[in-house]
Amino acid sequence: MGSEEDPVKKTQVVNARAQNISHNVRCTECGSQSIEDSQADIAILLRKLIRDEIHAGKSDKEIYKKLEEDFGETVLYAPKFDMQTAALWLSPLLVAGAAAGIWAYKKHRQKTNVHIMALNLVRGVPLTPNEKQTMLDLLTPPPSRGNIPSSWWRRWREQ
């Protein structure tokens, strides 16, 4: 009974490894599908090649390397990180950093302008109409609502 389970178990392991590898390899004909999902002739051949390599005792890493050598780096869904792909991998971080820098600069500049306007008031330098409006907006307290609940709270209570 044990000898009958070994070939079945080995076949299941081979199938699982082959499917895992096939999900991470792009079909060279379709481009947008993995070879596991594609029914193109090249995808069928690549799935067979992967199973043959697994039966030959090669590791997943060796199979990926062989596919990359034969078909190029674009055949893999997760290309490696190197100097050629560094800009692609780091561009979201660069954009987010630039946006954060611009936001921080504007906030700092806004605070600095308020301080300069306050110093000008103390020194007796007249403010421009735009500066007067900015100072009024900053110094005028928001209207008090008293004990009036906010609109969402009021709607919830009325239900």
C-alpha cells in the first residue's frame, strides 16, 4: 500500500511545483497571461518543458534561470532588481518623496509668511489687502455650534 502512495504523492508534488512555476512565467505569445492560464502552443510546450525539468531533478531556481536564459528576463513576472530596473522599482518612492517634499515646503512657507506678517504688524508696516484677509482668516475663531449635534449625529438620532 505504501509503494502505491509514493508515485501518487510524487506526481502531486510535481504537479504542484509545475503549476507554481507556470503561474510565475509569462506566455511569450499572449503577453498578458501566465503559461498556466494560456492555451497557446508555446505555453503548452513550456508547461511540458517545466515538468520535464522537474522530473530531471532540477530546482525551481534552476528552471527559472533556464527560462530566463532561453526567453529573456521579460518571461518572468517578477524581474530581478538590478541597475537596469532600479528606476522602475524606485520610481513610486521618488514620486511620493517629491510630493511629500512639496507639501512640507508649502506648509513651511505658509507658516513663515504668517510670522513675517505678524512681525510687520508689530513693526507698524501696513499689510496688503491679501495679507489682511489671511490674518483675519487665521485669527477669527470658528463659529461656535453650541450643543448642536453634527449633521450625521442628528440624522442618526432622528431615525
